[in-house]
Amino acid sequence: MHRFWMLFDPRQVLTGLAVAVFTLALTIHFILLSTDRYNWLGDPNGGGLAVSTHQEALPPARS
Amino acid sequence: MSSLSESEAKEFHSAYVMGFAGFVGIAIVAHYLLYAWKPWF
């Protein structure tokens, strides 16, 4: 197995691996943040206090 | 082709395997904690 490092330059392999793993980790973390169940920072899709969708009753129509 | 000799390749390989084992160990702990928090199946 160690002959692999005689074929491929360890510097290039480690750099490529670091970039690949970091990209994968970032992707997975953002996918989890986009879900309701695994978002650890709150529930952005659950309707917070900042935006109210409640509609007040309309004033009586004038004739 | 890299310029490593066989002994250098062996030396790097042992360090690489240790690092990989550490990475896998941390990943197993992370998955265990996440599954304990909210199981996905």
C-alpha cells in the first residue's frame, strides 16, 4: 500500500484531500442547516416572531 | 510519479494511516453524538 506514495506526490494528495473534505463538510453542514430537524441554530422555517403573517380584521366597508 | 524513496513512502504512509484513523475516530464520535441527539432512522 505504501507504494501509492511513490506514484502520487503526498503534497498534492494532501492538498486535494483537504479541499475535497472541506467542500464536502461545508456542503453537508449547509444542507443540515436548511432542514427543520437538524438546524442547530433555530427553526427559520417555523415562523418566528420577526415576521407576522397574522392579518388583522378589515375595518367595516363604507357605503 | 513522486520522488519518494521506498523508505520515505513507508514513513509517510504510517503517518497518513494514523491521521486517517484519527479522522475516522472523530467522525464515529460525531455520528454517535448526532444520533443520540436526533436519530435519523
